Amino acid sequence: MFSPALTSWLNKGRYLRYGPHQIFYIDEGEGEPLLILHGYPYSSLEWQSLLPSLTSYYRVIAFDYLGMGFSDKPRRHRFTYEEYTAIVQELLQTLQISSVHVLAHDLGVSVAQELIAQQQSNPHAYSSINSVAFVNGGLFMHQYKPRFIQRLLSQSPSWLGYIVNKAIGRRLIEKTICKLFGHQTQPGKSFLNDQWYALTFKKGKSISYRIGRLVFDKYNYQQRWIGAMQDTDIPLCFINGPADPNSGRAMAELYARLIPHPKVYLLPDHIGHWPHIEDPAAFLNAYLHFRNYVSGYSTTSFIKSIGR
């Protein structure tokens, strides 16, 4: 049975036709368009608690990637970053949005990196990117520290990944997810229940290891993506939960070293991989500060501690 929160989320949704597939999306609020990109292995539902705050400032567009959440989940499909960015452009064109700000978490940071690189190579694409805020994700693979279960599922031969994926149950998946949260800010049962339903919708768990392989595909894009981030005129920032064992403080420090004129927001030390869920007030404060900064954009660098 759906929880009230999940029912509300589904009722907000619509579907975009992308080739033979249906893509679930939400379009809510008024103001400058803001595209929010979710992480792996769940769905755009991770942004639900922050949506009312964001829509009080912006027109928010969120969608579930093909193969995830409440979008279609084709069985024998090769998922790619190029396809995900093509879906972004198709969605924005359908909604007649010619420019957009981007807020991206986890797997979403890679989709955003590809969007930045594509805008450099094709500045006349239908929708242009006005700013990008990255949130706890593997921006630099030589610093990223994936969990053992990620490696087992996604770096093993495809046949073995399928077998392991089938054997892994809800308990182990949620245990792995909870380790990415801060010790003091663990997710509630309702969050885990709703996200589990989104993961298993249309038998999505059975193909989740295929999407997980995108994590390690990023090695093939690193030079192009990092170069695009270093050369772009698009305002960028990194909002970081430092307790994240995958992409926490060390990733933020590397970002500050590699990216010209870096803007880094460090949340309190106990905040982990999901800062928009663990400390939504501090997270929103950081993002609004960045957007105010973008409005009077300059090249000043800063590393700002939030909520301490």
C-alpha cells in the first residue's frame, strides 16, 4: 500500500514519451526553472521533502532516469550518460524551457557534467545551462570511494552482476544506503519504504546493476568532464556533506584544488551523503546563497561552512 507521501508524489507526476519509453517527471512552482537530478539507486523522490521550499522560489522540474524510479525499466538496455542528457533536452524542449539552473546529486552530478561538456561543444542546443550546483557525488573518480557492494555488482562480469544482484535483498541494500548517511541523521523507515517501492517498481531492482555500471563508465569521461568544468563560464558550486565516506570532505577539497574560482559549501561535520535529506535547512541556505551569488556573478573563490 502506498504511503500518503508516495501517493502525493505520484499524483504530482506526468509522463514524457521518449522513444518507446515513458519518463516520469514533476513540474511544479513558478520562477526561474530549476532542474533537479537524483542519485543512484533510487529516484527523484529523494527530493520530496525539499520540494515545497524549492518551489517557493523556483519552477522545479524533477524526473526519474530511464530504468529508475517510476520511469520505464527496459530489461535489455544499455544505459548511458548521453541518453540521460538527451532525455533532459527532450523534457526541457517539451516544457518550452530554453534555459535552466541545475541542482544535481550523486549519479546526477555525472549527468550535469555531461550537460556542461555538451554545452561547450554545442552552444546552440535548445536549452542552455545557467548554473550548476553539485551535491555529494563522484566528480573525480580517483578520489571516489565506492562501497564493496557497488564494486561487486558493477565491476564484475555482467552475468555475475546479474546473479549477485538477484541474491542481494532489501536488508543489505538499505544497510549500505544507511552507511552513507551521517550517524546522527539516519533515514526514517518511511523514507526507506517509499524508496524501496520506487526501486522495485516495474521490477526495477532486477536491472539496477546495469545502471550501477555507469559509476565505473565515468573513468572514460574524466578528462573531458573535468576539462569542461575547468573551462566553462557556467557558475558552479559544490555543496558537500563531509561525513560521506564516498564523496565527502576529501572530494570537496579536491574540487577546491582543481576547479578555478571554486565555490564550496561544507555542511556540518556529521552530515553525510544526502545533505538535502539530513539537514534540509542548512542545505537550502547553501543553495540560496549560491543562487544569490550567481545573480551578481563574479570569480571570487570561497569555501563556506554552513549550519555550524
